Amino acid sequence: MTEVKSPETAAPPAAVPSELTEEPGRWHRVRPYLPLVALVVALILPYSTLHLPGIFEGALNSPGTLQLLAVCLVFGGLAAGYDLLFGRTGMLSFGHALYFAAGVYGTDILITHAGLPLWQAAPLAIVGGTILAGLIGAVALRTVGIAFAMVTLAFAQVGAILVARDFGGLTGGEEGLPLDVSGVPAGLVGVANTVNLYWLALAYLVVVVFVVHRVSGSPTGRVLAGLRDDERRIGVLGLDPYRFKLVAFTLAGGLAAAGGVVYCLIVGGASPHITSSELTLSLLVMVVLGGPGTRWGPVLGGILYMYLDHRLVSVGSSGAVDALPGFLSRPLSQPLFVLGTVFILAVYFFPGGLAGLASRVALLRDSLRLGSRRQS
Amino acid sequence: MDAIILLTLTGLGLAALYFLVASGLSLVFGLADVLNFAHGLFLGVGAYATWWAAGNLPGAGPDGLGFVVAVAFGVAAGTLMAVLVELVLIRPLYSRTIEQVLVTVGLSLAGVALLQATWGADARPFPRPEWTRQVTPILGAQVPNGGLLLIVAATLVLGAILAFLRWTRYGLIIRAGVENREMVTALGIDVRKAFTLVFAIGGAAAALAGALGSVYFGTVSPQQGGSLLIFAFIVVVIGGMGSVVGSAYAAVAVGLLQQFVNYYGTSGLGDICVVALLAVVLLLRPQGIAGKVATA
Amino acid sequence: MSATSVPGSRTGQSQSGDDSATEPILTVEELSVRIAGLHILQGVSFTVAPTGVTVLLGRNGVGKTTTLRAVVGLTPRNGEVGGAVRMGAEDLLTRPTHRLVRGGLGYVPEDRCVFAGLTVAENLRLAERRGSTPAYDRVYALFPELDRRSRQRAGSLSGGQQQMLAIGRVLINDNRLLLVDEPTKGLAPKVVTEVAEVLQRVAESVPVLLVEQNLAVVRRLARDAVVLDAGRVAWTGDAKRLLSEAALTKSLLGVGSAEVQH
């Protein structure tokens, strides 16, 4: 649905990921290795003491930078999982934060209140989040389209209320619930071990990308793409759209819950803002900015969004912005104002997100090259 | 007994607030298929514009006629905002439903952040006439006047919208368009003019909700719209999208349920019951109480 | 816009016979429609004569409704339209539906699509336009039933009455061409005859492009026929000839001559 319908992309059949569309030239040969390069960079990053002033506050391997990067990686994975619903199946869920929060709070409560060790708490939280997604999906998928969006939003709101009201003192209410680290392996605790959390986040991202890739390449994935393009056609083929959508919804919920577990460890606890509908909305922003339905777009979108969300606060309070007149500096110090505006512009001008942008640039360059060749 | 009357009337006050937000959402959704996340922003604009007018606009003030002028200014600002959003942001994406939702999402994020940047994140005391702070004894219950004001306003708005839908040419186009927009076009009618109109109506009602809701709560804050919006969505789904009357029924059901359960049960339980009600309605009648018909 | 309208008179031009000299009212050239990757129409070309009924025939799913909808600009958003459709000098494909309709293209959709929640009178009132007098006398002369039931909700009408309303709604205004999609679908035989009679009278003053499955109705109304098969035009010519040659009918439409005869 959000696929670019510009003449350049000529509406590729849904099952073919846009990565496979023809792009002549050197770029075409280099491109498949880019993710590998990115992975290698991600792997050697914690061993680097490089300072990148303006981009990160400390050295690359400083705990602060590594924590920020770990959060970014988790959200890259989260966005990729969400894209399984939005970009690849065409389901507009506004309640995805709920399953993420189920992972975060589930882990936290099981460790801190129930005293379980991490190796028991984590699987339980993931299974619990998956079951929750299955149950809610079973009800919500009785509606389609926009009504589905509203209903998932309503269910997520219940999660937010439950957390905020702090029933039985489980969630800590507005204060949040710091993680009791005695139940967590020593290697994942403390500032000195931030690098291990970074590895964990990277592993999570890799797993999600792998799962989403495998699913969308499978026969099920082709049905999901068919649902996105025209649900009736799938119905005509004798397949039950409801079942396939429920599978995708549950799987994405499980992936989000797993991300919650990792996030809980990285930030050392849970806070109620992760249950807010704003988090789901930002997931949507990440996916759309990155490029829905593409393999790397949502990942990039998630990483970039979280990075900007964190960094814009400090940029906003920096001298350069403060020097501007009040009517400019005050909005610019609000990350959500900047991101929301960028998002709106992206919907209009870059409907394919960053991924679409890359292929457009490639196209532009190719056509320029073609033009110059013609002239010579 | 007093408690029941008080809860009923405060519940209806809440229902009035929900209805003011939901009626516009429902019409906009029913006609244009736009799930408008920016609707909460219209509410915020209405509230802040009223607040600003009461302090700064000549002729407006926190009391008497000045207060009416301030609220009118707030409603006008909300309406203008809604019309601009439709013309500038929604219209170019005509019939691209998902993109339209995305734009309203971006707008709600950016808009609330802008309100926050301009007036701060914290709630500010709202200027309001003295009488709205007082209570009226009704059958032994001490009912806050702010709530009664909301009930009266919502009833008037309901009547006005129904009369508009029933008796005017554009009302007819809207009712028909909610049923089958394509067929309205096929009768030679430019249905997009009606889109602007439902946005204007929705923006005005939401801005009124912002102003009067702030009177009721006594404060105004940037996040006010967002939290109300979710319950308004629930009201719209339960009532049946596109149905103003359905929204009214659903708003009453949701408002009363929430108020009673929150009082007699634990605080917060009422909110959860509302979502449970939503689930039940969806399981029994996926199209909502009234279905997709703009009943007049 | 409706000034270049068809007079209400019944001149019976359809008997003139010499239509090779007259310009077609509608020219469809290489019309192709692709919806969600399916190539539904693959270069359809035909013309509609300025008088009488031209019928669009073919088995289910060959693209008859898609053709009408493409002409009136109602192809869904996930569809792509190519080719050209001209009424007189104007290209229809570039203009939005409501402008086409105001310009004199009347469209009676498949399944009638009356507004069920509105009364009969409201359904008709909706079709009124500023700047032109609604021809209620013409509508009520054809469908006296609609006058009697004006305060009834359209959703509570019978299928035949709904079809009358759907046609009447279009006749409130003057038209240069009517597109009528399966008007007898799902109706009782007696009602089918009534609808056919009405269409015959309507066609005396306005040219009609009709999609119809009922060959008895086709035999009664149509002068020219266009047969579609798998998204292409398979045959064009005289409708009577098509129906009188059993082998031709069977090969193009897949029905035996017995069904045609009654």
C-alpha cells in the first residue's frame, strides 16, 4: 500500500524485494556486500577508541556511546519486526508498543518481584508477549484497515493504564521499576559490561532481520505480500486471510517482546513511557522513514530515529540553536517536533523512505551517466 | 443515591467531552476514510487559543461575555486549523488512506511538541468564570457546573449536527458519502468539498471540547488531547464509524461505565472495562452499534 | 455543461440505419487496465454509436464492468489505466469522475448502489445540480412508483424498484451518453421485462452503452454489440446478427441458441 507507485519503480510484483530490482553498474556489484560491511563495522566498533565530536559525546567504546548504540540497534530490530506487519502485510497496528512493553515489564517483574533468574525470566516474558499478541490479534483482526488500527491502539492503551495504575505494586507506576540485578548474570551488569549489552542488542537485530527475511521469502511471506496488495485475491485463492494475518501479528509480537527483554537489560529496568501510544507511533515513523517493505530500510530508520531522538535533545540545547530567535529555537529543541516534521515531509516527498531514496539517487545517477554518454 | 446521581451526571459530563471529540472523528472517518490522529491537536489548539484569548484578546476575558468571546476565538482557531490541515496536508493525498493517517500521526507528534515548546510541558491554570467552579445541587447531589456546561454544550452540538445532516444539501451529500463515496462522485458531485466541511465541523467540535474540557478540569496541558483521543477512538468504533448518533450512544455508555467502575472498583479499572466493552462489541458486531451509516 | 443535451423528444433516430455517416459518441482506443498486477483489459478498442443501445457482452470476468468503470473514471487507486477514451473531442481519462458526469455522462452502476439510508426523494435530490432544472416530470413519467414512494428509505425498496431509482437518479439531468451496468441482474422475470421496456424508452432519446447478460433483453434493446473475451475485443458488429447465428453466439458467449431464442 505504501509501496512507491512512481514510474521509476514501475510497481514491482510484491514478492520481489526491491533489493532485487535491476541496478546496473558498479553500485550493483558492491551493494550486496554493504550489509556485511555494516556488520563488520558494528563488530569492530567496541574496540575503537575513535572520537567523533558532534556525533557521539564520548569515544566509540565509551559506555555512554555503546549504550546509545545498543538502544539504537534494539529499535532497529524492533522497527524491522514491526515492518513485518506494516510494510510486508499492510496491517496498520497502533499497538505494537504493548508487546515490547510486555517483554520489558515481563522480564523486570519476573526478575525483580518473582526472583527468577534471567534465563527463566527472558523466555517466559517472550512466550507471554507472544501469547498476548496472539490473543489480542485474534480479536482485533476481526476488523480491517483503519478500524484495526483503532482497536490495536485501544488494547495498547489498556497496557499503558495497567502499568500507570500500578496494580499490586507490580509495575512501580509513574516511577518505573528498576531491575533487580542480582538475578542477572554478572557479565550483563554494570557500566564496565556495557559492551556485552551492545553485543546482545546486535545479536537481537541480526536475529530479527534473519527471521523477517526468512518469513518474507517463504510461501507464507508471499501470501502476506498478497494480502498487502489485494486481500480479495488471497481469499479467491481459497486461503484464509485471517489466519495468515494472525500468524504475522503473533510473530511480530513475539519479536517485539524479545526486543523488550534486551531493552530491559540495557536500560536496567522499565519505565512507563515505553507503554505509550507515542512509542508505536514512533515505530511507524521509523519504518516509513526507512522504507517500508524493504530489508534494510526499517532497520536504518529505527537506528537513525533513536539516534536523532537522543541527540536532538543535546543539539537543541546547544549554543548554535540557542542563538536563534525564540520562535525557532524553542521548537527545534523538541526532538518530536523535528522528527514529526521530517516524517510529514518524508510521506510527501520520499514515499519509499531512505531505501527508496537510495534507489532514486542511483537512478538519477544512471540517467545522468546515460545522458553524458549520449552527448559524448 | 446522591453518589449515583453525582456519578451519572459527572459520567455524562465525561460522555459529553468524548462525544465532542468523537463526533468529528466519526464523520471524518465515515466520509473521507481518514483516521485523524491530529484531531487531538485541534482540541489542544482550541484550548490554548481560548486560554490565550482570555488573557490577551481585547474584549475577551475569563468571565461573562468575555469568556464567550474567548471560547468563540478558541473554536474559530480550531476550525481554521482543521480546514488548513485538510486543504494543505490531507487533500493532496486524496484516497491514499494510509499516507493520510501517517501525515496526521506526524502532525500530532509535531503539533503537540510545538505546543509544548511554546507554552511548556506542564499544565497551566485555565481562566474560567467563577460560576463554573461552583456546584449545583441536583436531587441532593452537588454537581460541578463545569460538567453541566459540557453536557449542555454537547447536546446543542448533537442537535446542530443532526439538523445540518438532515436539512441541508451538504448534509445530504455527507450522509450519502458515508454510505458510498464513489457513487456520490458518480452523480456529478465533487465530494472533496464535503471533506473540508467535515474537517471544519470536527475541528470546531474538538476545539469546543478543548475549551470546555479545560474549564472542567481547571487546567490546560499539551498532552490533554492525546489521552482524550484514545477514548474518543473507542467511542467511534463502538458507535459505528460515520454515525453521529452512534457516537452519542457510545459516548454515554463509555462515560458512565468509566465513571461508575472507577468509583466503585479500583481507579483505572473503569478504563479497562471500556476496552473490554470494545472487545465485546467487536466480537458481536464488528461494524459497531450503528454500522457505517450517518444516521440523521 | 449540460447545455449540449439530448432533447426529451423521441425522434426514433435509431431507425435511420445510416450510422456509418454519423460520428460515434464514444471512442475507446487501446484501453488497458491493470489492477493490483492483474492485466484486466489488454487494449480494448470500440466505438459507441450516437443513437440506440450498444451492448457490451462476454462471459463473467472478461472486463465488462472494468471497461465501464474505466470510462467513467472509477478505476481503483491501485489500478493503472492506459489508452484513450474520447467523447466528442474531449479525452475522458484525464478528468475526474464528477466532471465527466456533469459533462453529460450518466452512470448506472452494477448492483444499483442506491443510498440505502436515504429516502427515495433524497436519492433523487442528491442528483440535482445547481444551474439546471431537475427533470422530475421525466423521471416520474417513467417511474410513477418512485413518486408514490418518495418518503420511503431506498434500502427498503425491492430490487426492481431500486433499479428504477438508480436509473431515475441519472435521468434527473440531461445526458449525452448513459453507461448502464447489468440493470436486470438478480431481478424477477417480470421485473426484467419492465426494466427492459424503460431502457428502450430511454434509449430513444439518449445513446446507451449497456452491459447485459440476459440475451433476451439484449435481443430486444441492442443494435450494436461488442464482445469481450479475456480482456480483449473478440467481435464487434450487429447485435441481431450475433444472436441469430447460433454458432457465433456459442463460440463467443458460450451459450446455446436455445437460451437465446426465448
